[in-house]
Amino acid sequence: MPELPEVENTRRYLVQIGLPGRRFTGVNISWANTLKNPSLRELQQQLPGSRVESVQRRGKYLLMPLDTGATFIAHLGMAGRLRVHPQNQPAPPHLRHTFPLDDGRELRFLDSRKFGKLWLVADPQEALPPLGPEPLEPGFSVEDLCLGLAGHNAPIKALLLDQAMVAGIGNLYADESLFLAGIHPLRLGWDLSAAELARLRDGIVAALSSALAQYDRSRAAEWPDPPPALETWTIPRAKGASCPNCVSDMACMTVRSRTTWYCPQCQPAKASQPVSRQLSAPTNPQVGVR
Ligand SMILES: [Zn+2]
């Protein structure tokens, strides 16, 4: 499922390929459930003629403010991809929707699982659920985490998946962040110490920053058709694999129905000093609104 790095990679792709400044000239929707608001007829009336001002991201949502004042919003769901290709280029598999542009190209929404979503709204708040702080914004702090987790008697793994707690984290980067922080996935939110919260904040930033750096390299190397998904995490997610830190066996369990990988040695079930480890923390790239 696309998480913050995949959605931000898509945002950067759409900016680089030149979507901002282009006008939509049409609407072709082939799977009606994707369109959440407005109706198809209203979308066909309102979108053509409008110009994309910029491409922004909030959590796992892509926002395209238009010169009409409305905002076109996309959520990639489980496996969605957005691409800009010439209109006369043959349709790839799983192409669900196309939005022709005024330069002979079109915005394409590919979606093999059909869980993607689209909105055209006057105010983004009409489409977005409550979202917590952006973890790669410079202001993301231990205090943010502390405020979000206060009083929550739930496993930290489940809390990290709550988009109102921190925006953009999904299953893979929750596991990676907890591994980098040396925190067991079942530790309760309220029970984490200030030192553990600081390590968790650093682990989240390191996991997401490292992933984005790899996506940036991949886009540059494989332009104009970079892969939509890379395996950018460091922990092995396979039976019999060893922890890259201590070489003991990785363990797997289910937390709130989500498959969760962790190292029982590096992520002890009870609070303790973590095994010393080296966080790979590249410089924090610029993300979000521009
Ligand atoms: Zn380990």
C-alpha cells in the first residue's frame, strides 16, 4: 500500500513531468466507485478548463489546487499509480481513468486493486479525514508524539497506523520506525518514556527520509518511467531472516490484523536500554507544500 514515501514520490514525479500549469480538457472515469465527490456529471462539468496550480501532499493524499479555487484530490488506495503520458500512447494494464490535458498528454490513474479515490471539492477539508502532524516537516517534534500518544492504551504499532496520530505512516514504515527506535510493537502508547519517544521520532524521520532519498535516486536513474514502489526498509520481512543488527531471528506477529515484523532482541517487550545501533539518517529532504 502506498505510504508517505510512495505518495511523495508520486507528487515529485507529477511536478517533474510538468503537470502544474496544464489545463484539464476532459474526464474519462471507467470505475465509478473511485469518484467519491462530486457526481460524475458534475466532475465532467467542473474539471475541464481548469488549470493545475501545484501538486501538494498531506499524509497519503495528493492535492491539486486548481485555478478555479477548487481542489482535485487523489488517494492511491492499495495499489494506485498516477502517470502523465501522451494521449496516443497505448493504454497499460489496469488503466482506470484518464484526464486529458491541453498539451496532448493525459493524467492517467492506474489502479489494479480499485481502492483508489478521487474528489473535486471547494475545500480540501471536505475530503480529508483528521490528520496528525507531517513527520518530515521541520516542526515534527517529540512533543507532537507525546501529545498524540498521551492516554492511549493501545499498542504503539496500532497507534502509528492511526493517521490522526502521525500522517502518512503505514504498515511497512511503522515496523521500520519501531525497529530503528528499538521499541517493541506491543508497547503501549502511554507507557513510552521521553527517551523512547525521542528515539521513535528519530526512527520515523530516518525511515521516511531514507526511503525518499532512494526514491529520488530511482526517479533520476529511470526517468521518465520510475518504479512506483521500492523496498526501502532495512528489516527483512521473511521467515528465517536474521536481524541486520544482532543477527538473531526476526519474528512476526499480527497486531490489530496487520502483519508485524520485529527483532525480539533489539526490540524488547519491556522497557530497557536499546541495543546500540546506527540510524541511517540522511538529511531531511524538502517535502510537502510548494
Ligand atoms: Zn536484532
